Amino acid sequence: MVAYAAQMNVQTGCGATWCRYFPITLKGLALIWFNKHVPKGSIKSYSELEKVFISQFAAGRRHKKTSVNLIEVRQGETKPLRNYIKRFNEEFLKIHNLKDETKFAALLAGLQPDDFKFELIKSGVSNLEEAMEKAQMHIQATDVFKISWGGECGTRQKQKPNLGETSKSEKKKK
């Protein structure tokens, strides 16, 4: 609406002209809504048109991100730490004026209960910067280990429990 008003101010100051040309600038759902819900002649001024349009489409505006959005970022049971850290960083960069304590708490809350989370807590890490350093070291160590031993880098592989079954090595001994 602001861009449209600025453009029309350059060309003409007449409110009736603004109203007449406004629908031409619309497309998609906005145009469908306008044609369905704004009958010809029902709008008496540009300020009225602006109010009607903004009240309809105000919900479509992007909302500011909050700490709740950051806390919702979770690692996922079989997802690599690398992916979680990347998504976490992307999300926290979208949030303004967020305290370090909140970021750190959200990072811990989103981690899977595994060796990395245990070591992070055990080592006494108390802020986001230290936690990110530890995460980078863990990711690098995991990469080196996976490359050395083969397998997919950074993924967790769950072992199926041995429910009384004889292993291959035990069968060879018999």
C-alpha cells in the first residue's frame, strides 16, 4: 500500500484515480478477494480502500520471531548434530534482542539426549559461545571418526537389541 501510494503521488493526487487503478496492481488471491468482496462503487475514498485492504491482509504479514520459535527447533532422533546446529543458527539470527541465556537454554532443550549433550552438561559449559565451540569440535571429531571407520558422516545408527540371538562370532566358536 505504501509503495502504491508513493507511485500514485508522483502521478496524481486525485483519490478517485487511486481507487480506480488500485485493482490493476493486484494479482492472485488479493485480486480474487477484491473482486468478490469489494463491489463497484462501495468505496468512497482511498483511505477507506486502504483500511479495507489492510484489515483483510494484515494476517498475511510476516510476524516477528520470538524465543518460542527458537525453542521449537529440535534435533530429531536420527538427525546429525551438524543439521541441528545449522537450523538453530538460522533461526536465532532471525530473532532480535535475544539474551544469551535464552539461546543457550533453547540449544540444550533441542538436543537429543546423547553423548554430546551429556558431555556438554558435564563439562560445565554455561553459555552459547562455548556450546557452539564444543559442537564444532564434536562435529569435526565425528567426521574424522566416520571417515576413518567408513560409514555415513554424522549420522546415528541405532543398533537392534540382541534378544537372545547368537551373534556370528559366537556361532563360529561353536
